[in-house]
Amino acid sequence: MSLLVILLLFLAGFATGAINAVAGGGTFISFGALSLIGVPPISANATSSIAGLPGYFTSTLPYLKDIRTIWRGILVLAVVSILGSLLGALILLWLNDAQFSAAVPWLLLGATGLFAAGPWLKPKPREAAERTERRGLAAPLIQFVTSIYGGFFGAGMGIMMLATLGLTESGDYHRLNAIKNVLANVIALVAIVVFVSGGVVNWAGALAMIPGVALGGYCGVWIAKRVAQIAVRIFVIAVGLFLAGYYFVTG
């Protein structure tokens, strides 16, 4: 891996961390950068998950106080998230690159659409507070399906999870976001263990990106004060559509 490629991956990691901090959707950047330098799609997906791990942890830190009060209530969701993520990651490893490449443009289009609809999918605090918890089978079943997607691909997972939690959990937006962040960590960690065990991680690419992701996440607050979130969202959507087109042509 040349110094130029390492620099480009570092910058892609920085953009990933910063975009995740400002608006979400940074996975498009890390996955796209790895794809465009020739990393096979399955490896690019797995490596992108590794590179994004610091962001999953840091996004949870502001909610530690809330998490201490809710963790017992989300144990069932955490368990089904483990099972779903394990299944999704194993399905990915069962595929070959040609099969996954055929699915990638459709996954990217779906994730881009989900990201574009994100502002409308967020539950409104008043509506969330008025909901009663519909625990039953609905909550774990919906979370199981979401975690399969998260283990398999992951782009747009946070937005999808926030929307589905709004259907089954009570509380305001911040409570739902705290639950989402906990479950996102669970899903990511399980998928990463499977990917590492399967030997599909491009470690050189991951190591080049991780410092950039960490730095970008740290600078995200500064960027958020100076760049309109709508501009970041438009950029992420454009990248998602570009990558979908790229895979439609080359896949």
C-alpha cells in the first residue's frame, strides 16, 4: 500500500468520523474509499465496520448516565441483536464477492433512501412520550431483523433502528437514541468478531483509516458549528448514489 493510498484512506476516515458526528452516514465514505482502491466488496464492508468502531463507542459516551438506568430493560433486545448480527455476518461470509457485488448497489440505494428520509423517520419527542411500550414479540422480532441487516451491511442501520425503536419503545428521542447506540455497539462488535474470524478484514486499510475516524469524530463538533447539516446530508446522499451507480456499472 503506497503512502498516497494510506493518506487517502486516512482522509476518508477523517471524513467518515466527521460526517458520522454531524449527520450520520459516514459508512458510505469508508466503504466507498476502500472499494475505489480495489478492496473486494466483502472485505471493504468488513474493514469499514472495523474502522467505524471508535465512532460507535464515542457516540455512546454522552448517554452513559441514561444507559445505567435502562440497561436491564433492553437485555432482550441486546440478546436478539447478538443473534441477528451473528446471522447477518455469517450470511455475508457465505457469499462470494461476485454475489455480494450484485447485491451492493441495491443495498446502497436502500441505505441512501433511508438516510435521505432520516429527518422524517425520527420519532417526535411528544409522540414518543405518549407511546406505551409494546414489548410482546414485536420489539424483539423487529430488532432481530434490523440486526441481521446491521451484521450483513450496516449502512443506515442507526437510522433504521431509531425508526423501529420509535414504534415499540416509550420515552423521548434521547432515550431512544441511547438504546440505539447500545444496540449498535452490540451489533458492530458481533459482526467484527465474525469478520476477523473469517479473515476478510483488510488490516492495512483499517489501520490507515482508524486514526482519521477518531480525529474526524473529535473535530465533528467544530465542523457542525460551521457547516450546515443539510449540506453534509446532500454530500452523503450524492456519495451513496455515486457508489450505487459505480456498482451497477462494475458489479
